[in-house]
Amino acid sequence: MKVLVIGSVYPRYPEDAEVPWLRTSIAHLKKAGVQVQVLAPAYKGLKSHEIDGVKVNRFRYAPASLEMLTHEEGAPSKMANKPWLQLLAIPYIISGFFKCLSLCRKWRPDIIHAHWPFPHAYIALGAVKLFRIPLVLNFHGAELLLIRKKKWVRPLLKFAIGQARAVFANSSFTAGKIKAIRDVKVEWSPYGTTLETKDGGSLPLASAAKAASATPSSGGTRACPGPVPGQRPDKFKILFVGRHIERKGIRYLIEAAKHLPKDQFEIRIVGVGDLTEELKKQAAGTTPESAEIIFTGKLSPEALADEYRTANVFTLPAIVDSKGDTEGLGVVLIEAMELGLPVVASNVGGIPDVVVDGVSGILVPEKDPEALASAFKKLASDAGLVRDLLAGARKRIDECFSWDKIIQQQIQVYNRCLKK
């Protein structure tokens, strides 16, 4: 079976930490015997190349200096900050459309799997119709948020969904948004871990590493929570790793510090982002009795591994932000669970697909610092609860986030599409 995967972003070089989950899923498809090629836009003149033995076909859509609509930050965010980038959307779609036609004429894939259906469904449609290739759409949530700001996107997405033989969603939250547009069957297709495993089944690229450093995480080592040399061993370490943006809810984690005694708790915030300086000012305003808050900035893979290894709990205090955006799945939670950390997260978006409250972690209401603090205190005082949650997390990962099961389901869906 030959599958053409279309997306807006794909690693530009072997060490690139972009979309590690997509890279890992393609590696597992290849391992399962599927022939895969990727179609993605160029970045500043980048030509077609290979990554992990997979051909990445790049389409040019502007002069090299202007080809920055994708990569390093989501296109919607880039266009919000630089409205003139919207002018590149039309040449992006047209160039991708003709590149897809040319590629499919030569390679003749059996399936076209388009991620982020707006606009990539429309890049695929010419080849889908001309060569009668089944189209599979994969939603990740971001494209659905456009409907709030751009009403004209809704009918375009509704039409595109109608052209697909199958529709994937990364979470039940995203699936519900799709069904609100068009009542179709939606397959739940989450991500597995992007950490390296002992059997070599995954690539050594953690999504956490992208936020924490410019290079991929080494991964692959089970966490053994304990003190870092030079630190007080009696402090309970709370770890956050991610971009410093509104929907991560970091301001509420900082507010939670006021409810945590300084001599018992420490909050470590890894990564950078647009809100870093604002968050540092907020942290500086907490009381002397509050838990200490440490901003680590960007970290090397080795330093990031140390943060996981010496933490006591991982947290993702996500919120629905002012733009209506939230976590589509929260794959960083899966990775923290893989590394042997109990997790505390907000009950928003696709997070409940990963964290079953009281079973594989603790869920708290969004924007509730006191609930966050209470969950941390509970874990710090109850070793039995930690053991139970880690056992539940392992079972949850094995049942729902195993790459072998995810890829097996994808291939079953591909085969059904070919029989229609």
C-alpha cells in the first residue's frame, strides 16, 4: 500500500523537532510495510529531501525569503501577528494543488492522508478526483478554531469532509467539533509517545523537547523522582514543560504557588514563549511564603531529561484561551506518564482522553489555582495514590496510546477506504 501524507509542517533536517508525533507515526507506518511519501511546503527555499528514509516532497509558493508561512509557529498565529502573510495563502494552495497532481501522476498513491484539512483537503482534491484516490482527512483542532473568526471556513470544511472516505480526529473533543459541522463517522486516532523506547519503536523526538530546547530530547529513560544535587531533598518538585502561551494556563500555576508552602514545594517552568516576561513579573509578585518558582528557559536534551528524572509531578494547567483555543490532546502528558510521573491537568479539550480522573492522573477545573494546589498537596502526602495513578497511567497508555494499535487501526481504515 502506498500513502501520500500531506501536512503544513514536517522536519526540515534530521535533528528538527517539528511535529515529532507525525514523524513518529510515519516511521511506524513504514515499519508496518506501508510505503509513505510526504507532501509539505518549502521553508525559505528548502528543496525536496529525505528524512528517516521517507521522501519529503516540498512545494515552493513564494520567493525563498517569504516562505515562512509554516514551521516554528502555527500559521494562524503567524498571520495574526503579521497580517500580510495572509497574501501567501492563495499561492500556497495553488502551488500545493499542482505539486500534488504532479506527484500523484508519477507515484500513484493508494491513499491520500491530509492533515489539517483546511486548506490541505483542497490541495488534495484535484488528484483525488482525477486519479480516483481515496481521501482521508485528519483533524487536530486548530483548523476548527478558524470557524470562530472566519465564518466562511465552515462551508468549505463541510464540503471537504463530504469528499473524504474517512475522517480521523486526535481526540473526542475534536471529534465533537467535526460532527457539529457535518454528521459523519469520525475515527479517534490519537498520538502515542514520541520518546525513544527500549525496543527502538519510536524516534527520539519528544514534543516536550521542542518547547524546551532547539534540539530533540534524548528520552528513553524511566524517571526516578528524587533530589537534584545542590537542591533541598525535602521539596516536592512540580514540573511544567511547554510554550509560554495563554492556553497553557501557566498564570494559574503561578497563582497556585500562593497556596503551597515554600519549604515544601517548588515549581519549575521549562520553555519560553510570548508570555515569558509577563509570567516572570507575576511570579516576582508572589509572597515570600509561597512556593519558589524557577524559570529554566530553554534546555538541552540532557538538562530536560534531568528535569523529568528529578520531578515529583508533571502538570498541564491548560485553559480555553481568549481565542477559544485549547489543548487538542496533550501528548506531553502521555510522555510524562511514560517517564513515570503522576500528572495533574485541567479538564479541558482533549486532555480527558489521556487523564482519567483518579485513574491515570488528577483532573482539576480550568483557571482554579486552589484546585491545582490541592492536587499537588494530595500527591505529596499520599505515596499510595501516586503508585495507583502510575499503574493506571501505564494501563491507559497500553490500551489507548500504543503506536502499534494506533497504526493498526489506521491501516484498517485505509483498507476499508480502498474497498468502498
